[in-house]
Amino acid sequence: MAVFVPPVFLIKKKRIIRALMKANAYSEANAKRLDEIGLFNPYSFPFVTLRMVKRNIISVTDDGRYYLNR
């Protein structure tokens, strides 16, 4: 019997990207905290955001705001 495990990390990544796009967070000047862009439980998977930063998908400011890299 196979058990289906939803790809939670991929879902979280897509939600972060979509929320930042909707918030027009494409630069440091427009960067947003994850809790202010409408994400449910935004800091529940910190390694997902850390991995996205390391892969240069998003950037983080000194004060903890995020924006998309183009």
C-alpha cells in the first residue's frame, strides 16, 4: 500500500513566490516581511526560505524583509 505525501516544501516555495509577486516585491525598496504578504504560518519552514536565498531566487534585507530576484 503506497502512501501519498504531498510535496509540502514545493508548495511552500510556490506560495512564497506568488505572494512576493502579488506584493510587487522585486527590489529591496519594495521588500516585505513574510507575515505581511498574507502567507498562512509564514515562518513554519525556515529552511525553505533559507534555501531560496542560497539559490538566489529571493533575497533578504538586513531587517528580515524578502524580495524576488529577477
